[in-house]
Amino acid sequence: MDDSVDVLDQRILDLRKENDALQCEVALLRFGPEAINRKLAEANDTGLTEICTCQACFTAKRFCDEDDPKELATRFNFEEDKRSCILKECLMWHAERLGLTYQIQVEHFDSDSEDEQQQESCSRDCDLVIIQHPFFWEIEYGKRITLKNFHKNPSYPELQSLFTLMDEGDEFYKVNGKDYRAIAEDAV
């Protein structure tokens, strides 16, 4: 009888461990670094137009995939529009408001390998690392949001709230008294 109880206890422990690993995997799929970059692209498309038409968003392909390249070239007029990235402004504003810390990491043409860049961003003492490449930017997570036990990070609820804001769209684009979504849709 004693051996069967030990086997059962071990089986319960194994199932809990497996369940925890699956929860972590699902969290990474839904809220991991690849997911946040994908979500930014989705959030930029209102259905009518793109909210941010800066060169960095164009280069990072944060626009509707079904658009005709000729039409995109006319909408993304880089000579007359040298404004900063609306998407990055909104992301930083809401991250700060939610209590997520961020740092900007500038990459250059002569930068090290991609693995070394990722290691550097993961070692930064913050939640989000905005990696500024020469022509575009992307998000990685700093050491406050570790990929091991991702779903148990103290910043995980705030990260989920940031995703919710991007999903809903309307509130994500309201920053410092400006409604960038309404401005973009009015311009169409």
C-alpha cells in the first residue's frame, strides 16, 4: 500500500510539472517576444488604413499584408513625412503607465551576431527592450521578463494588459490628449 501511495504522489507531482510547463508554453505563444511584434503589426491596421506610416513601420511590414505595393508606396511618402513612430510612442506611453519598464537599444550596421544582440537585450534590467535597428525597430524582453517560467513573471499581468490594449486598439492610440486612430481614419 505504501508503494502505491508513493507512485500516486509522484504521478501527481509529474502532472503538476507538466501542467506548469504547458502553461508556460501557452503564455509564450500568446505573449512572448514574437507575439508582441506580431501584435504591433495587427494593431497598426484599423481596417481602413494604417495608423503609423513611418519608415520604420513600413520596413518592419506593420501594415495590411493584402495591400497593393504600389498603393503602399503612395501612402508611405517618406520625403514629406519625417515624423516619429506613432506606434513606438503609444507603446512606450502605455508601458510606462502600466508599470512596465523599457530601454532603447540602438543597433548599428556593424553590430555583432543576432544571438549576441538578443543576449544583450535579455540582460538589460527592464521589462521591454526596444531594439532600434538602422531602418526599423522591434521588441525583445529584458531580464525582468524571463522566458523560463514566463507565466510567473511579476510583470506578466501588466504585459497581458498591454496586449489587451493593442487588441482593443481604441485606447492604445490615445496618448497625451491625442487620438491617433481618429486622426488616421479622418485622413482617409
